[in-house]
Amino acid sequence: MSLRRMAAIVLRHFYLIRGSLSRVFPLFVWVGIDMVLWGFISRYLAAAGAFRFSLVTTLLGAVLLWDFEARVMQGVTMAFFEDVWSRNFLNVFASPLRLSEYLGGLVLSSIATSAVGLAVMLLVAVAAFGLAFPVAGLLLAGFFLVLFLFGIALGIAGSAVVLRLGPAAEWFIWPIPAVLAPFACVFYPLATLPGWMRPVARLLPPSYVFEGMRAVVAGGAASGAMLLAGTLIAVVYILLACWIFASVHRYAVRTGLIARYAAESVS
Amino acid sequence: MQEAPSRRAPLPDVSAAEPPVLAAEGLRKAYGDVVAVDGISFRVARGEIVGLLGPNGAGKTTTINMVLGVLAPDAGRIRVEGLDLATHRSAALGRMNFAAVYSPLPGNLTVSQNLRILGLIYGVPKLGERIETLLGQYDLLRFRNVKSGVLSSGEQTRLSLAKAVLNHPHLLLLDEPTASLDPAAARDMRARIRGFAAQETSGMLWTSHNMSEVVEVCDRVLFLSRGRILLEGDPRTLPGEHGKANLEELFITVAREPLSLAEEWEP
């Protein structure tokens, strides 16, 4: 793998963001608004009733973590969509760039863009609403790591879907975090879910993060084993997503899809 | 009409020990029941410009896409300076480059940004100097910070050609490089490409529907019809060998009555 070629993909994304306000704003505006909105909701609910735990931590912290995961996914897909929208596939794939380097470049771009979003979210949540995570150090890093890995997996898999189905399929990708949220137990314990939803939730790494976070907020301790399980499942998803992307790429090369790929829907 | 002079003296010996820059053997590609390319073999030697000619649907772009590695042949093998494209994809693609009207560089990046990103992908040494040289050679200095998408057709073609020679490719694929240019700009572009070929001794595969351009530029032509190589030879002498006044007449015959030529020519 060539770091230089991966850096080229990151540089391309940096140039695009630097030159466009419409690309800069989404990095932090929506997540900032989410923090403000959920910060006030948390305050209102906390004032309206007596709770044994901090609502700001439970609700606002959950929104922050979930938004982070969604930003990581969007970081990958947005960097990929830039090639879709500019019909750049021939220049990318008819070059010495390896598929692993291309995906690596998308992931690095996502790290950079999601870090901006995370910094803004933390700033608003901590400064304006006094968010204090009940965990720190390695455990908190572990929570973010699981969500980061799962976001990367979703981003790569989503990009594969668009590569296979065409640019119009991007509308399948945007709602993915919203579709997964009910299963990921972002705001409620896994035990709240009906029986048929629980196995699905256990297959989603974020559910381990949010269960762990709630356990700590309730005065208990997060299970290291559960966090490890979430991490391992997320790694499996990344491997699976890379395999899916590589398979779709092989299909696209076999059928001529890449050569014919345009800014229109490809059937 | 003035007789076009032979581009330059003696053609390289393709049978010499040094492997040809491009060797395609038994290439075949079918889309369902439609055979786009039907078992063609050809070579391009160092310093040779080979014209790939034929009517629409003859298999030219399919052939180019296979050489670029964005379309997998159903059968056959492609080697670039002895490197098998199927097994040494990155190294083989690093030795070539291309320009095609259907693959513009991203319009939302500036001229120099596009060249810098691709220069990193191709691993161009002393990239800054190389970009400056190309901006000067292709009259793009004043467009250095202009977004590629707002350039005129002629300027975009110059940029595509600057990109195509960025990495000093040993094999250059040019798919109708002058298609969108006015006659003066096209002549200028041919001169630049010839200059590059003479300087770098690269092999070139060139497609065009402009027969006078082909006569002016190409050392050898391959006439494709229905996915097969129907005729091959020197574009200046080939028409006479088949009782035609010029290459355009021969082209029209290939397009309308390929069977009559196939019967009289055995490769």
C-alpha cells in the first residue's frame, strides 16, 4: 500500500472542502444544531421530572455518540460521492491506485471530517450544556472506537451499493443511520425491544456501546467483554464491507460498469 | 491535397528483444450475445504511434478500456512492457496514461490541483517542477488556479493531454483526443503529441475519426470492424493497396462493406 496515493485521495477531498462553503458547513452545522436541540430537550425533561440519572449525559451523550457514528459513515460516502458526481471513476480506477489505497484514502478523509464534527459537538455539549461523560480514558476511547469502526464499515458498504446501482442509489445510503437507530438502542436499553428485535440489536456494535454507557450512568460498570465483543463485530463488518466493495468492483470491471459510469443512474 | 509526410523515420522493430510497450493477445469481450471484441492481437512498439480505427461500435473503446484495466477481457492477455495487466495491475497502469473526451478531470478542482493529485497517484518525482513544465508546455499557466470545469473545450483538452503525459508514460492511450477542437487547435495539439512521442519515445494507441489526422500522426493503423482487426498497415500506403484513393475512402468501405475487404486481406 502506498501512503502517497492514499494521501492523494485525502488531498483531493481537502481541496474540495477548502474551496466550497457548501461542503464546509455540513461538517459541523447539523451536528451543532443537534447538540443545541437535544441539549434543551434534556434540560427541559430534567426540570420536568426527577430522574435517578443525568438526562444530559443520557440523552445528549447518546445523540453525540450516534451523530459521531453517522458523521464517520458520511465522511466515507461523501468522499466517494465526489468521484461519482464528477464522473471521475476512469481517472481513479485506470491509474496505479490500488483498491485498498482508494478505500484507505476514503477512510482517512472521513477521519479528518468526522474529527471536525466531533470537536464541534463536544464544544457545544460541554460548554453550553455541561455534558460530562461518566467514563474517561480508555473506556471512552473504546466507545468511540467501536462507533468509528462501524461507521467506516457502513460507509464502505454504502459506497459499494452506489457503485453497483448507480448514482441515484445514493438515496438508499443517507437514511441508513436512521434505519439502524431503533435497533442500536441509542436512547433505551436493549431489554425495551421486543424479542424479534433483540438478536438484530446484538448484531449491531453500537448497541454494546450504548448499553455500556447506560450501565455506567446508572452507577454500574461497563463490561469490558461487551466492549470487546462490539469491537470484534465492528471489525468483522469492516472486513465484510471491504469484501463487498471489492466484489462489486470486480463485477463493475467485468461488465464495463466503471467505463460506462456517468452522472446518470446506471442500471 | 498535400501529401502528409511520414511522421518520422524508421519504425522500431517490434520483434526485438525489448518487450513491446503494449502486447494484446487474443482479446475477446462480449456483452451477452453481442461480441464487441473478437479475439484481436496487436502490439505497440516503443516510439510507435498506432491508430485504432473503425466505425462506431467496431470495438475501439472496448479495446481501450480493456487496456486501461477498467474492463476485464473474457479471454486474452494484455502486457505492458512485459507486465501482465491482470497480475501486475498497479505497476502496469503506472507505466501508461490516457486522455479521452469522455473522461474529463473533475471540474470542481483547479488545473494545478488536478495535476497535483494525479501526480501523487502516479508517483511523479519532482512533482512541482513537472507541473510547472506542463503548464508552460500546454499553455495552461494562466489557468493554474482556474477550476477545470469552466475551461473551454480546447483548454480542457490541453489539460487532459498534460495529465496524460504527467508521469512520462511509456504507453499513451488517446481516445479521439482532438474530437472537440477546432482545426487550428487540433493541429496544435497534434504537434504537441508528436513532440512528446519524439522526445519520450513512448508507444501510443490513438483512436480518431479524422482520417487526415491519422495519416499525419500514425505510423501504423489497425482497422477494426465488428470486433476484429480487418486491415493493418501504413496509413499512407494502405489505401492504395486496396484500390482506394485515400484513408477516408478506405474507412467508408470498412464501415459499409467490411466483408469485401476481409476476403482480400489475410492477416
